[in-house]
Amino acid sequence: MGVDITGWIECRQFFLLESETTPWQPAISLSLLFHDRNYDAFGCLFGVKNYANFRPVAAERGLPADVSPEVRAEYERWGSEAFGTSWITWAEIKAIDWEEPAGRPDSRIHRYRRAEDGSLIFDGKAGWDKDFAEAVGHSLIEGVLGTRTWPEGQEWEIKDKVYRSERLQRRDARASWEVTFSVMEALARNYGDDGVRMIVWFYW
């Protein structure tokens, strides 16, 4: 069963009305912006499904104490189905070094096939691959849990495939966030870099 993400982008108002309990207001649902089930994107920012072994930027922060009532109400409707709840400001996202490598090689082996000219064509990556597992004694449990890595650059040629242990950089996880980041950046022109934040939670 796969993991998905949902949440909201919030903006901080400059003035608090008497009837309001928090300056934060919901701006747009994350469901309108983020449509990928991209575990590298999840792991890079929030440490969820972090098979790539990034140092998470904003893991397990929980729901902000001053979250807007609308976002809190939606979050509470998820009940125990929600996990990995966290948040991150646009200022923090802007400060990320997207060239930073992951702490360890990817727990998923990267698979390539050879073209007629001998070059390698990327064919996917997975925590467990039958042919690779049989060749190196990699168990299904290790693959599912992402508990094993191999030295960076180590390579195996098995049947008609090439398998390689690789280390990702944060930039490899950024593409899925581009629409979300563009919206946050635009909102920050009015509300400031610290006045725009993304609140997320995950579900199976």
C-alpha cells in the first residue's frame, strides 16, 4: 500500500481581528498543487518514506499551535489515518541547498538496460528486484523496509540489466514540488518569506 500527502498552504495576515484566534489563514489546498506519489520528495523535506536517506528538513513537527481553524478542522477529520504531520515555511525552503547529497546511498537499487550502442538507459529503481535479489542475497524484507545499502557506485550486470548503487542529491527530489513552490513564492511577495507555510500530513 502506497503513501500519499495532503495539506494546505497558509498565509499570515498582518493584522489580527478581534474575532480571530490566529493570524494564519488557509490559502490553497495542497491537493490542487501536488499530484505525485514521490517518496524522494516526501523524504527530502519531511522524512516520510525516506528511502533516499536524505537529512529531512522539517520532519515530525506536528500541527502548528497557531494553525488556522479551517486547516485544523480538516486535519482532525482524518483522525488516526493521518501521520507524519509537519510544516515548513517558504523561508526555510528558500534556504535549502539543493546540491546537498543524501547522507547515504539510496536504499533502492537503480536499474538500467543497455541500448544497442552500449549506453545505459534508466529503467527504474526499487527496494527489491527479483533478479538482483537472487544474485546478491537481498531479502524482500530488507527491500520493503529500506534497511540495506551498498557502497556508492557499486555495479552489477545481471542478465540484460545493469544495477547500480547511487546517492541522490536534493535537486533530484525537487521536480514534484515545483508547482507548490511557485505558488508559495508568489504568495511570499505579499506576505513575506516567513509568512507563507506549507502544512502537510500523510496517509496510506
